[in-house]
Amino acid sequence: MSSARQSHSPDPLAGLRIVVCRPREQARPLADGLAAAGAQVVSAPVIAITDPADGGAGLQAALGRLDSGDWLVVTSPNGAERAAAAAGRPLPAGVNVAAIGPGTAARAAAVGLTVRLVPDRSIAEGLVEAFPSPDRNGGSLVVLARAAVARPVLPDSLRDAGWEVLDVAAYRNVAAPLDDDQRRAVAASDGVVFTSSSVVKRLVAEVGADAVPPLVASIGPATSATAAEHGLEVTVEAGEHTIDGVVAALVGHARSWLAPDSAG
């Protein structure tokens, strides 16, 4: 750990250098949360958000099929923004919107989508558990607006439940290479926060598993599984799979780590 670490600091992350790998334009909430807890934030954005390969034509066409009783599902703030922009107008009356996570729901509301369903667990499996059965008298279609590369569990599970699912790319995560100074800063850091599987894969590709900082905080089980697949040991996983949740988990870990020392 950093030599600047202060055991009795009121800020639980004081002296720790924590790497944030989110896209630059989306990193601020996480960086601010870590800084508020005393961390020195090391910015190392390894992915960027861009248009899907078809420029959004597939998403527009899918949204045009939605009718009363159908569902639009957004799994991230990016998906919510892109879906609202692609629609270009309010969704037809009776179309339902589901969002994974309070952050996604808040962004959906901000861009004019009325969210009906937010699962208690902010992961794909949580939405599957909370999702209704197809309406025999109405909706049967789900438009899933998400990253071009994503886990199949959500569309597969909804299809198994009887829904017609259009799994369309709303955006792409593309590589954002680090420069030499950023790579050195990552290797010299104490910890890293992983907020998605794509970030795990990209950071390991950039610096190698051996250079990933030893304190690894993960936003949820899917991200943790990807970290393990890449030879990383997750130190702490968020109970609430949100930005606030992963910061809280890291803070809780730091407090428990300091407890014996501070009690003495």
C-alpha cells in the first residue's frame, strides 16, 4: 500500500491511489466518490463509447416495432441515452420501460423515458427474476438496447420465458489505449475499481495481469467472474451493484482493515 497511508485518518481511503478505468466522460461520479473518501484517483480510461457498426439503424428499426404492452429494456445509462435519441419522439402509449440499476433509471428519466421496472438486483439476472410473463392479450416484444458485445443471459432468458426479443446494439465499447505515463501510474497504484467486464479485459490487455493493482474492487458478480478469468483476485465486491455501491464496499473494506489497528 502507499506509504502515504494514514491509519487514523478520518478518510478511510486516505493515502490510497485508486485507478478508475471508466470512459473519461463517465468517470466523474466514481472519481468523486473515491476522492470524497480520501483516495487519490488515478485516471486510466481504457474504453470509449461510440456508435454501433450500423450507425444506430437497427435500434431505430426495433424501436419502430414497439406497441402497447411491449417493453424497452435499457441496461446502462449509455443504452438509455441512445434509445431515447434513436426514438426521436415519445414511445407509443402503453410501452413499458425497464432499467437495470438506479443510475440507469435516473438517466432514462432524464432523457424522457418513463421507467416502470427497476429490479432490486442491478444485474441481468435480477431483471430476469423481476420481469413479467408475456401478456396473452397484448405485448409480446422486448427491445433490448445495450452494448454491441454483452452477456447472452438476458435475451436468452427472456426468450425462454416466451418473449420475442430484439437484442440490438445501441453503442459500442472500443479500446482507448493508455500512454506510457498512464501505464506506470496504474502499476504504481494501490487499487482499482472495475465497473464492467469490458473494463477488466481492457486493463489487463493494456498493462498485463501482474501490473494490475493488488486491491481489486468489483461492481458485481459478472465483473468479478471476468476478473477471475483473467487471473485477478477480487478483494471486495459491491453488494449493491452501482457506482455508489462499489465505493461503499471499498470504504467498508478499508474500515474493517483498519479496525484492529485503530482499536489499539
